[in-house]
Amino acid sequence: MFWIIGGKPVAYALAAAVMHSSKPPDWLKTQLEHTFWVGFSFYDLIMPLFLFIVGAAMPFSFSKHLASGEPHGAIHRRMAWRFVVLWVLGMMYQGNLLKLDWATLRPFTNVLQCIACGYVVTGLMMLHVPRRFHVWITAGLLAGYWLLMTLVPVPGLGAGVMEEDRNLATYLDTLILGSHRYDEVVKGVHHTHYAFILPIMNYSAMVMIGMLAGRLLQSDRPPRSKLLWLLGAGAGSVALGWLWSVWFPIIKPISTSSYVLWSSGWCLWLLALFYGVIDVLGWRAWSFPLVVIGANALFAYMTSHLFGEQIWGMSRVLFGGLANHVASFGLGGFVSAAGFLLIQWFTLWFLYRNKIFWKV
């Protein structure tokens, strides 16, 4: 969330100032932008991290409700409500819902909807399937997606094609959603290479992997053992993802199984890092700015998009004078970007201090 609410423009502006340039270095731009098709960048980790974190939190929340004796029916209703709310918010964020124009409506285009799908599938697994099967179900989702993508022929293409807009996943999106499928403009050319319907299998697998990590943290294992398990699982996941990519490339727009394993490994390593620093070593104070953001992550995610232009306008009003004064040192862009981030952070801090949390 830090990067989404303004971390990226701050990093760009600061790097440009350090390099005495009008623009950031190419290597940084590569890492802070999504990879167009095959490959992986730092920014490509944001979406799987959302899915992973949701999964990691689920054992704690479900255990609380089950321990209180809450019936499964009530949990099902809560899951259904969260699914609907996340779906509608996803349409507001990226699906043009607020335009009230049927022609531009995109019903399935956003990470919140991916989370909704993975959350429901994982929740049902946790409620109704014995734990000993969860790892096998996760592996089955990854392998099943791979088999479908490589063995099922697409009319006019055949089987196993993995090109932009020329693969089974995007074919199914086009077949089912038609003109309401996801689209984006890249370098002035219209593209629809993202797919969402068939990749529900791997969105669910990503949440399941997070759930398994959360269950490890919830266990009675010693902290050092938990840390070693997270590190080892991360290494194994990265290695398997890299090996699988030889036959099934790492492609974020269609969430290939190798992409899920590769990104899951990094998610596990990041969880190990934060768990080791905060819980094992007890170094907590430094994390407060991030806690403030995370406590209202959904609010931050929505407002940064829906009201981003207005927040930039506030930054120009509040910090424009200072930006002009330091422009000669190459810091004008940094001040404006930092102002954009600070306005959002202090808004989140106000909510945090007053114990106002936006949840679904």
C-alpha cells in the first residue's frame, strides 16, 4: 500500500534528484512498473502480496469465529457479504462503475475481485475440507491451471499458445465477457492481454499459500522454527517457480502457475523478514508508519485512486511554494510527491488515532 498511495512517485523524484536528472534511472522505472508480458519486476509483487496477506490473516479470523461457537451458516453469510462488497469496490476502482455507462462497464478487472474469489474458495476449504488436504488442493489448482492452459486447444490457435491475447485464458474472458472484458492502453495501442476468469484457480492457490503460512504462524512451533520454515518454504517456492517457468513462463497478466510460485516465494521471504524483525527480535517502533497504512489499507487503496487528482491538487496548494524554492536543487518534484504521500498518511493516521477502521 505504501507504493500505491505515493511511494512510487516519491522514489522516482528522489532518484532523479540524486542522479541530477530530470527523470529517474531506467532500472528503477523497470522495477516500479508492471512487466508487459513475460518476466517479473518488483511492482509485479504487489498483487500477489495482497492475495497472500489475505490468506495469512484467515486462520486467525476464522479461528476466532469458530472458537466462539459461531455456526457455519453465519460465516457463509459474512463471506458472501465480503465477496459482494469487494466485487463492487473493484468495479468502482477499475471497472468504470461510477460512469454509469453500460458500454464502458468492466465487471471483472481488479485485484479486489481476485481477492474476493480467492477468499471464498479458501474459506470454504478451511470450513469444509480437512487440513491434511489443503496442500494437495493448492498443488492441484496450480497443476490444473497449467494443464488447461497447455492442453486445451483454442479455436484458430491450437493448444499451448502463450502470447498476448492469444491463449486460453484471454480467449475465455473474451468469450464470456465480450466487450466488457478487461482492456488497457499501452503505448497508444489497445490491448486486452489480462485475463481474470480462468486465473481464479491461481488466485485461489495464492490465497491458499498465504493461509498455510498463516497457519504456521498460528501454530505452537517455537519462533525460530517458524522463521526457518518460512525461509525454507520461500526458497523452495522460488526454485520451483523458476524451474517451472522453463515450460510455463512467468506471466503476471494471466497469473501462470510459475508466476504464483515465484511470487509466493518472495511473499514468504518478506513475511519471514517482518516476522523475524518485529516478532522475534522485538523491533517494532520503526514499523508504526506502515502499521498506520495497513490498518486502513482498503480505505487507502480506494481513496488514492478515486480522489488521486484532488489529493495532488492539495499537495500543490500546500507544498507548491516550498517545491518552487527547492526546485533549483532538483528537489521540487520530490517535495510535491512527498506532499501527496503525507496528505494520505496523515489522513490514515487520523483514522488510526480515532480507532476508525474501514473493513468489509
